[in-house]
Amino acid sequence: METIDVLVGRIGKPHGIRGDVTIDVRTDEPDRRFAPGSVFAVEPPKGSASTLRSLTVASAKWHQSVLLVRFEEVPDRTAAEAARGILLHATIAADESPEDPDEYYDHQLIGLAAYDVSGAALGEVTGLVHGGAQDLLTVRTPDGRDTLVPFVKELVPEVDVAGGRVVIADRPGLVTPLPEDD
């Protein structure tokens, strides 16, 4: 079975003295990904002296809308401080989908053909930008321009992963250029 790695979080600051850390969550399924026993491949930040190669979730809980996680390999606050900034990657089956039918993994969207609501080709989804307010699809147009489309239902009313396409409710200046002023 083919697998892929997906970024699910970044270790933040320590919380308490027992090795708990805050997690900057990068997944729509934190309760599923950070279940006890979950193992992550780690990517230390540049310049880090960390020798950790993987981390195993010992416990996870929510505290005032912040995810706190204790890892088996992080025994105390000193180790938690040293782990700060580490990116956490989960290995999932390549054909796995999120539980919510309106959510998608990045790799499912990249490479989809983009069309407007009338069926005209707009380009191809080449990436995603994860923002605080909303995610943005990066669409490369046939003329080589990269455009950003807010990934919201009003602007992206249809995502057909199996069919290899997304429908974008395009507006002048969103994907297609604004008409030239005469």
C-alpha cells in the first residue's frame, strides 16, 4: 500500500513541568491524529540540535482551545523546550480521505484541473496556502500566471477528486484578469 507523509502540527512552547507542549495544529482532524499511541516523523527546525527522529503521543487534551500533548520521548520541561519548533508528520495511506466529506488533504487537490461554472478551463491547482482565516488554492493559469483563490464554498462550489477537477466561481480579477480599461 502506498503511503504519504502529511504535516499535522508544530510543537510550540512547553506547558507545565512534566513535558507537555502546545501544538500549532495543522490538521482538520486533531483528535484523530493526536490520539495516544500515534507516532510522528519529526522535522527539527534549522539549527536545532535535536536528535529526535520520531515522537509517540502519550496523551493529548484540549485546554482553553489549545491542544496540549505529552510525548513519550519528552520527559520534562527541559526536553519540551528543546523540542520547540519541531514539525510533526503523520504517515497515512495515499488513498485515505478525511472523515468530513467537505475536507481534503493537500495532495488530493494538487494537480486537479480548474474550471469555471460554465465549464471553461481556468488552469490547474498547483498548491495550497494555509492561512489563519481561510486556505487559498494556488491555480496556475494556461498563460503561466499563479493566482490565489479563497477555498470557500461560495468560490469553489465543487471539488471532484475522483473526476480530477474543481469548479471555481470565477470573477474578473480572481483567476481571469480584469478587462483592460479603454
